[in-house]
Amino acid sequence: MNSFNILALQYREELMGNVLPFWLEKSQDKDFGGYFTCLDRKGNVFDTDKFIWLQGREVWLFSMLYNNVEHRQEWLDCAIQGAEFLRKYGHDGNLNWYFSLTREGKPIIDPYNIFSYTFAAMGFGQLSKATGNSEYAEIAKKTFDIVLSKRENPKGKWCKAHPGTRNLKSFSLPMILCNLSLEIEHLIDKSFLERTMEEYIH
């Protein structure tokens, strides 16, 4: 066995044997839904606030594993329960995604961060592929449209740039928009996807 195969096996065993069981067992909030993400190395929760971009990423993770690695029901169940928490509490009713919530799902910080939107869209996009659920697909597509409408000024009134100074170019937004577009390409028109990707790259 060559060194690459040895490393690949090591990474797979660590992921499947330690990382994923840790998050399945320790992060799911069985009482209120969603996930605890502020955990110490032993899985003890030290903060119960729920950050939308982390909730969305965990929905994406377990949906993606279900879609691409193995159809494990525990992975799909984990993704669905997190998505249902997000669907009920993660936004203002118009898919403007909050930054953070209390454990129970009450808003703490208003929808100011575009990455809450992008990770919610990714999570619901992958989950729609896993389940065939049209509501999840619609949430992903509508959130994507909102993201595109915000791309010129992603933080709105919370923008930190001082008026009248030089324009600054952020590379984080084009990167995440390219990633998001590919994540939900099964939900959007191919020609629109190609035009949008071309815009992000340039």
C-alpha cells in the first residue's frame, strides 16, 4: 500500500469512526431541534446559541454524506431535523436568515450576514436532492435569489466601509457564490448558472 492510500484510509477511518459519530451524538438538540455547535473536545456544550451558518453547514454535511457516501438513515434524519428547525425559526418569514438564535429558536442577531443565507441555501439544496422535497428545493432557490440581489452590498446597512474611501474588493463572496452555485446546480437553469459563474469569476 502506497503512502497516499495509507493516508486516505487513515482519514476515512478518522472521519467515519470519530468525527461523524461525535457530531451525530453530541451536537443534535433532541429537545428543541437544530444543533449545538459550541462544544469542547469531549462534546460538552458550553454555549447553546445557534448560529445560522453553522446550522446550515451541518444540514449540508449530513445531506451530502447521504447523497454521496452511503444512504444511512441516521444521516438523513440528522439533516432533516436540523432543516426543520431552520425552516421554522431561522428566518423572518421572508427567508431573510438571522445570524443567531437562542436554543429555542428566538432571534438574537438580525439578518445582516450573507453567509447565513449562503449556508442555508446549500443545506436545503443538498437536502432537497436527498429527499425530493419540493419545499426544501424552493427554500434553496429563493434564498439563492436573495443572495444574488445582495451581492453588490452584502451587509446592507451594516457595511463597515467608510463612505467616500476607496472601493475594496472582497474575495470571500465570489468564492462562496461559486461554491453555492455548484451546490444547487440541480435546481437552477444551466445557462443562468454559467452566466452567473462567469460574473463571479471576473
